[in-house]
Amino acid sequence: MLYLSTLMHQRPRSPRRALGAVLLAVVLLLGRAAPLASHEVPERVAIRAFVQPDAGVLRVWLRVPLEAMRDVDFPLRDDGSLDLVRVRALLPQTAQLWLVEGLRITADGQTLDAPRVTGARLALPNDRAFESLATARAVFTAPLLEVERLPWQQALFDVALEYRLPRDDARLVLHPALAHLGVRTVSVVHLVDADGAARVLTYQGDPEAVALAPAWYQTFGQFLREGFFHILGGIDHLLFVLCLVLPLRRWQSLVTIITAFTVAHSLTLGAAALGFTPAALWFPPLVETLIAASIVWLTVENFVLGEERLAARWPLAFAFGLIHGFGFSFALGETLQFAGGNLVTALAAFNVGVEAGQLAVLALAVPLLWLARRYVGAGRERLLTIVGSAIVAHAAWHWMTARGSELAAHRANFAWPALDAHFALGAMRAALLLAVALALALAMRQILQILRRS
């Protein structure tokens, strides 16, 4: 009776799920001649899916491991393999219970009605049908699986769903909530339009929303939020900016240095999004280590340099901004796949979001620094800079050593690149990026000279 107790005491997420649990319990009680499989949350779950609108209908094909269906105890033979005949009777309700409720879809902002389960089948663990849309669709018209022995831990569960659309040109957005199927759930979703053109999304957990064909304004709003909240959560970037502005008392110097930092990281952020960065595994830890080192460098300068020298260090802010831009790109790279065909819009919106978050922090920090200087009084402002820099240096030093250790771990896998066409292309891209960076730096210097003369 353990399997019945599990079903009856599981807290359902909706009345429909509660009804499904009861029906499954009844089916199992009517056929409990063989042992039943019970299991825990799988450590890793891989979901493969195809989504395609077609003449007023949205079709979804899913493949998940059968062991991820945890509320269901599947009938087994005496040898521990699945009793395929009896298991097939449970599959449609299992799909409703575990998959349908975790796949909400909206059309023009309105949630679609629950889909119709048009197919529910088992597959062998080495089956490769879900590598293409055509073969995935063919699964549901092929003869039923017949094998002598199929352990329940190895079986795959294939489901076909149909959603009715209010109109063919409705803007469709997926709101997946399937991460609970495993401790670590990775999804590979193929979004296919009516003409057969596809884009592939790969993500871990549950994204907030996935638009099938996002409009530019949807992309702009999504990536604007991504950039804004990324900079607010990036404490290392914020401390770098704080170290830049901590010793400054003139707004002209503040604007110049922040502008240099912004221009530089915008350049490398865009370059990274367009593929101008190495794909080697050592590159991200190298950038993260350099970001921490840049903070340490600024704190040392704040200790030893006078205010006039610190107010004129926009070239240093520009140089370090190039490194920080690569750091921003790592966060953008994970979400850029959701932009659809709006790559430039996503890049611009993310950068605007980063700048908006940065300005919001400065709008709070600069008045607080002004009040702190008023409180400590004239002649002690230098002490405020030193104390603040010392606190930041302590955290940055630990980041630098920890990230440096991670970088050193890649030393065994490092290999000098072959001098071939691929290396030449990479070198040309790096040279182009450096040339653009140098041109921007020279342009900034020229503009500043003109402003000083006027």
C-alpha cells in the first residue's frame, strides 16, 4: 500500500491534479498483481521538445525520462521490467498530471485552454527519434513498442499535445514549469514556425517566458530588465565603479570617468555577443580574475595617488572597462538565445539596462559620499577614501585569489593554438577590436581637449 499512500498524501497543485491522482490510484488498485516501481527525484533530467503552430493548432512533442513521473508507481513484471500493457493505460493520465500542468502557453497574453493529449508512448533509452521534427512526429504513428524487458529507470516517455489557437497570427509565449521533474533539469526546445524554420533553445531550470516569435519591443523589455538586474547583482562591477568615484569631488571628472568605462564595456559586450571572443574554457575564468584584479588595482591607486591624478585616470577606466564588458557578455550569452531574430535589439537593450542600473547606483552612492565628506569635515576626506578602498580591497583580493585558482585549474588543458586559418581569423578579429578600442580612446581624448579649451 506504499504506492497508494504516496498518491493520496501528495499535496496536489490543482483539483485536476487531485482527480488524476485518485484515478491513478484506482487503476493501480485494480491491477496490483505485480510489484510496482517507486522512486525518488532523479538527479538529472533531460527534456527534449518540438513546438510548432499549424493552421489554428499549436502542436507540442515532448520526451522526458519515465522515472521523472514520480507520483506514478508503474506496474512491473516479476523480473523488475515494465509491464508494458498495463503501463500504457496509465500514460495519458500521467501526461496530464506531470507535463500538461507544467506547460502553460499564452496567446496575445491570454492563457490557452488545456491541450488534448494526442499521443503517449514509451521509447527505448537509445532511441534517437527526437533529433529532428520529422522523426519525432513519426514516433506517434509507428507501431507500439514491444520488447521483452524494459527497466523503468531506462524508459523514455514521449507525449504529443495539441493546443487550440484563437487565431493563426497570435503571439505565442511559453511559460514552462518543468524544472521540478529533476534535481537538475535541462531542456532543449526546438521552436519551429509554420514554414519549418527552427531555432533551438537550451536552458537549465525554468525561464520566465519564451516567445515563439518575439516582437522587437518584447525583446527590448526583456533584455532591458536582464541588464538592469544583472548589474545590481554584480557586486564586483559595482565595487569597481565605487572605487572609481570614491576619491572624486568634481562632477566633470565623475562624468568623464564613467563615460569612458561605459563606452569601453559597451564595445566588448557587443563584440562578445557577435562572437569576437575565444571559445576556450579558460577565457571566462581569466576575465573574472582580471575583473577582481582591476578592483585591487584601483584600491591601490586610491591609497597612493593624489586627487589630481585620480581625477585624470579615465584611460585606466577605459582599459578596465574593456575587460568588464567581457564579464557582462557571459550573462548576456546565456539569455541571448531568447531574442529570436532581434539580436541587435537585445544587445542594445541589455546595455541600456546595465547603464540604467549603474546610474541608479551612482544616484544613490554619490549623494551618500557627499554627505559622508560633510560629516568627516574638511581635511579628512582623504581618510574616507582610504578606509573605503581598504574595505573593498579586502573583498577583491579574496575574489582574485579564488578566481585565480580556478583559472590555474585550466592550465593542464591549455594548448597553444595551431597556426592555421582559424587562428588567423581569430587574430584578425582581435586586431579589429583593438583598433576600434584605440580609435574610441583617441576620440575621447580629442573631445576632452576641445572641452577644456572651451
